[in-house]
Amino acid sequence: MKKGNMKNSLNQWAESIASRISDEWSGKSSFPEDSELMKDVLTKALSAVPSECKKLIGTGIIEETYFETLDFK
């Protein structure tokens, strides 16, 4: 991950990563409450250990450009 991409807080990254993982979980449609639980647990875990959260940024899980504004000019 490039240093310049840390303008968004690690908590924002953690929440976005957790949302992506819980949204793409195959059991989400059958167990929506468990999907929300997964999101909450992952957000807390990734926020608590920033070094592990940073490892996921710039992977197939979440792009380094995730928070960049799209320019449709």
C-alpha cells in the first residue's frame, strides 16, 4: 500500500473492508443477521490491529483507489 493512500482513516478502511467481505459472503441472503454480525466483528478486529488492516489494502479484497472520487468529465 502506498503511503499517500492513508488520507482516509484506518477505521474507514476497516469498515469498508468488513462491508465488502460481509456483502460478498455466500450466506448473506439466508442469514442477513449473521452478515451484519460478521461486518461488526471484522470492523472491530481490523480497527484493533491496523497492521493487519493495511495488509488487505491494495489487494483483490479492496483497491488502493477505493476512496478516490470518480471523474466522469
